[in-house]
Amino acid sequence: MAKITLKSLAKHLGVSVATVSNAFNRPDQLSADLRRHILAESEKLGFTGPNAQARSLRTGRSDMIAIVLSDTLEYSVSDPVANQLIKGIAEVLQAHGKDMLLLSGAKAVHSTAEALPDGFIIYGSPMNHEQLDRVRQSGKPMLSVDCNLPGMGSVNIDNSRYAYEIALYAMQKQQGKVAVLGLRLIDSNRVCRMQPTELYGQDEAISRRRLDGYLAAAAELKRDLPADQVWHIPVNTHPYAEIAAREALTQHPRPQLLLCMSDRIALGAMSVARQLGLRIPEDLCIVGFDGIEEAERAYPALTTVAQHSDEKGRTAARLLLNGDCQQDVMLECELRLRTSC
């Protein structure tokens, strides 16, 4: 039996090749009855659809969008903030019949997968600049999320502003000693305190912007926030957060307020506080940043900044698909004031 092709199936059904193609790829172009008829006949004849590889070669498109992650794939799919962003992107891509490809920016070697996508969303400050250069040289549409790259549109939030607002609120609630559990503030793979020369920097990374916001709130209220009360945490995980929180909370005198640069860090700090017999918020106030679902379910519920990462993903995907890759979009956040402060 001769192999069934798009052309031979169209001839068998007495319709155009474009009509058969639409039945598989653009169902909105056909009536429901006609599409059901074409798909039913295709199934009988063993035709599973147009050859994707041939279509890609013919059109120069893969109908695939890549997210270039700043971290490893393992970390990114387990991180609740990255997870929400990916979910938001996936919603828009699925609605437009597109597929998604995840590329790790932590990978040092060239990946043949980089040649496949029709466009790229760069998530977070790139770790692999060679990869970024290769992606740029492809000439395909791209934009960044949670970072600013020259010549490229972006989707961001005002990290400095919202860190300032949550810190100002928390410091007005709690007049005692303040400590910061920061994230990726310096180039070190261990938990450590900041040095005075490291406290202020010109780096545009998210963590630096949040630290700037905390410092601005402290300065406005004339509160002391020295470098030795700012901890650097290299990875946004519970174990690293616990190490920093234990160091901070076993000081004498100990802090009465912890400003945490992520909800994950804040939840780790809450766990340590309970182990040390500290009551929240009576003995210790804690605030986070991100607005992950676990923060609301925690006991006590965590005061935080909700940055709506899923909407950030949806916005980035819409801009890329619409060809609006030179826009700089700043999304709003909200303070969620709960029991922890």
C-alpha cells in the first residue's frame, strides 16, 4: 500500500491540501463537522498528520519558543517562582498552538537545540554569555524577563520600590534590630555575611535592587542596617536559608526583624525560629518577597510582596508572539500583609 501523504489524502477527500493541513494545524479555519470528517478519514487510512520536519524546513519555522534559564533545568523546574513564570508562558503558547523548549543557561557547551526555536525568552541575568551571544546572532525575536539586556525589550517589576515598601512597613511595625537574608548578593558559593565594601554596588541584579530598597527604607527611618547584618545566600533553597537564619538568630543581641529576599528564604527562617523557641510575630517579625502559594499556607501566614510571576510569563509570551520585542514593560506588585509581621 502506498504511503499516505498530505497531497494524496486531500485528493482522496476531494479537498485542498490547505484544508487538510488546517484540520491538523489551524482548526479554527474549518467547520467542526468538516474537521471531524477529515480527522476520521485520516485515522482510517493511518495518516497521523503533516510531517513536522518537512513543514519546518519548508516554512523556516518550528512553532517552538525557547526559555533560556539562568540556572540548571533541575533547579528551575523546582523553584516556585520560575515554575509560575513557565506556567504563564505555557498558557499563552498553548493558546497559539506553540510548543515550549527549556534551555539551561548553566550549560557551558553549545546545544544543537538552540537552533530550533522561532524566538527566545531570556529569564534572569544570563550566566552563560557565550550562549547569549549565539542566541543574539540567530537574529530571531527575543526579550528578557527579570533582567535588562542591551537592544532587547523586557518584562520586569520594580524590585527596589517594592523592597523599600515592604521594609518600610516592617520597620515601622518592629522597632528592634534588623537583619537581611539576601540572595546572590556576591560571587560566593557559601553562606556568609557581607563586608562593608560589598554593601553598596552598581550591579543591576534583582538582589541588588532589593537590597537598595531595604537600605533606602532604613535610611529614611534612621535605622541601623550595617553590612554584618546582611547575609549572602548563594542558592534559593530551604537548607541554605536555614544556615543563614540560624547564624542571624543566634546572635546577641539577636534581630527582631528579618527582611528576606525570597519567600523560600523566609519560610526557612520561620522553621529555624520555631526550633529556637521564638514566637512569630511576638518575638520575631519576618517578611518575604515573591508571593508563592506556600507563603499563604504557612503558619503564621507570611507577609510578602506578590509579584505575580505567572502574569509576568503571560506578558512576555504575548509580547514575543506579537513581535513587540523592543518594549520595556514594568508590572505592578502588591504587598500582602499577613500575620508574620
